[in-house]
Amino acid sequence: MPNALYCLNGHFIAIVNPTFYAKSAGQFRSMMAQAQEKARDECPKLRAFCATCGASNISACQHCQTPIEVQYPGRAPGYCGGCGKPFPWTAKALEAAAELADLQENLSPADRESLKNGLDDLVRETPQTTVATQRAKVLLAKAGKSALESFRAILVSVVTETVKKQLFPNP
């Protein structure tokens, strides 16, 4: 699988080794030769910082140095396949959503805590994901439409596809 360069906020920057997209041995050799030829010129051109947000760019896990793999276009992986720790963009989104939960005055302290406790299951595909999604739906309905929109803005890029469809059905 090809490796990718992302900024610390999860913006996709570039594919680091495009030769994995080759469909045949001939294409692979051709792309490999082209990549090696261009590597001398293009590698230094890979940006150190994101042009969208200014954050540093990374191509490997900051904890274990496992290269970040491209899952599919438009979706940054949430967790490292080498050590299982969240990538910076996942951790930041969870922190921001927890802070936002604390600001919901329409929710009781117990409801706020319940919402915060379920956040991790919204970004992982686990048996608790469906429960956490339903709990979040109920609590965000109680908190109001602006709360739902705020949570959508923070979480839409890191939640699972199932959660996205159930919790944030309309873009």
C-alpha cells in the first residue's frame, strides 16, 4: 500500500511512493524508473508545512515511525497500524469534541460526561460504535441543532463511515 504525507491536522499533502498504483509488472518497472528519476527533483519539493493550515507535515507515526498508509482518497487513517495510537488529527478532533461537550449548557453534567465517554467509539469500528452513535444522537438532539452542526464540523473527518451516515446524514 502506498504511503502518504499528511499534516498534523489531517490534510492530505501527497503520496510519497506512487509506484504502488502500478497495475502490471511493465507499468511497475516504468513507474519505478520514472519515480527514481523524479525523486531527486521532487522529494526536496515536498512541503514541510501544510498550505491549508500551516501545520507540520508527517509521513510516519510520531510514536513508532510506521509509515502512514493511504486508505482511500479523501480519508486520512485514524490510527497507526503499527502501534494502534491515534494520529494527531484524530487526537485533536477528540479533544475538541470533548471541550465542545463541556460547553453544552442544555445537557446535564451526567449527559455531557456520557457524550464525552462515547467519542472514542465514534472514531473506531467496534461493537460499541452503534451504541455510542445512538447515545450521541439522543444527546445532540437534546443539546440542539447548533450543537449537532458544531460536532459535525469537528468530527466528520474522523468518524467511521457508519457513524457519518447515522449521525450526520445530511452534509
